[in-house]
Amino acid sequence: MPSLKDLKNRIESVKSTRKITKAMQMVAAAKLRRAQEAAEASRPYAERFNGVMASLAASVGDSTSAPRLLSGTGSDDVHLLVVMTSERGLCGGFNTNIVKLAKSKIEALRAAGKTVKVLTVGKKGREQLKRDYEDLMIGHVDLSEVKRIGYGNAQDIARDVLGRFDAGEFDVATIFFAKFNSVISQDPTALQIIPAAFEGGEEDSASTLYDYEPDEEAILADLLPRGVATQIFSALLENGASEQGARMSAMDNATRNAGEMIDKLTIEYNRSRQAVITNELIEIISGAEAL
């Protein structure tokens, strides 16, 4: 049975921990608002951009002059997985859920006889994947010094991915991130970015007829690299909001758990203290009776 001093020290330790988790919860709440606004503001642009790109891609069809970013290499033997996670922990299952989805994709591709390469964005995902798939990892993007994600960060990642594609290092590229729904809900998502896969073009083309100048192939060749950067940027923003939402939820749970532990330890401390006082009274009474 722990002594009164041990119990008192533990209560003080848990109280200090509760102060930290409460502070982290408040910081995450402040960051979440900005990150959520940024993620939600990017969605209309990304959706409209994808709609236009889908219309262009549909008009090009299976043309032999279609850009390689759209038509692909003609093979799907080598897959590049871009796994995006956070640079910091203490955000519940946010990173683990993304890595779990990536691992299931890796195992499925390897079972099908495909070659897999992994590019990580964020330290936490790199640490988890390195344990089992270090031989598959070909690069890492460190964003630990970035205070606020910008389009330039997405462009840097896109240039790296596009450079590897032009060098013939892979056939298909997929990004993994968490789509933000709410503070308690973030969906791990896998999105293929090379060859480009767009949705929503048929509905737009049915309602509006576009004339393109220059031709569709030339426009696609110019816009597809931007489309890759746009998709990566949207994923980074979604990840940022999801991370802060997950951290806010995790710190709220930790704060409440700390409070419950303090109450439990306080009861145990009071009972132990009462037992000590009772024993001392018994000893005094016994000594007085012996006289």
C-alpha cells in the first residue's frame, strides 16, 4: 500500500499533467479554427478545378497525344505511396489510422506482385512505417519548421513526385491523408493523383459547352502538374484540420481522465490518512488504559 507521501506526490503530478493537457486542448482549439477555415475554403476551388479537368480529360479520351500524367505509363507495376501525417504526436489515433490504411494498401499491392515505394510527409508516419517497411522508403519531407502550411509547400512535394515520375521511377502515385469531418471524425483517405483521376466532369459538360484555345491536350499538359500540386495542397490542409481536431479531442479526454484519477487518488489518500489517525488514536487510548 503506498504511503501518504507517495499518494500526495502522485496527486500533485497528475494535477500538473492535467494543467498541461488542458493548455494543449485550448491551443489545439485555437489552431483548429484557422485550420478548419483554410480546409473548407480550399474545397470549392479544388472541386471546381477537378470538374474542369474532368471535362478536359473526357474530351481527350484515350487519345495517343494525351499527356502522360493523364494516360499513365501504360503499366501499373510500380506504385508510389505518399503518406502524409503530422510532425507531432498527442493527437489520438490520427497518425495511426492513416498509417494503417497505407499498410493495408502496401500489403495488397505486394500480394499482387507489385513494387511499392513510400514517400513520407511528417515525422510520425515515417517512424511507424520505418519499423516494417524501411526498405521501401525512398524519401521524406520534413515540415517540422513550417508554422503554417502554404501552397509553396505543396508545390515542393509535387515537384519531387513529378520529378520521380518523369524519371520513370513509378507508374502510379497515391496520397494518403485524413479528411476532416468534425472534431471527433476524421476519415483516412487514399487518393490517386498519377495517372490523374477526376470526377464530376460529365455533369459540367452536359450543362455547359466549352471551346478551348489552345487544344485540350496543350491545356492539360500545362494544368495537370498544377492539379497534382492542388490535390496535395488540399490534402495537407485537410490533414492540418484533422490533426488539430484529433489533438483537441485527445487532450479533452486526457484532461477528464486526469480529473477522475485525481478524485480517485484523493479518496484513497483521505482513507489512508484516516486509517493512520485511527491507528494513532488506538495506540494513545491503549497506552492510557495500560497506565
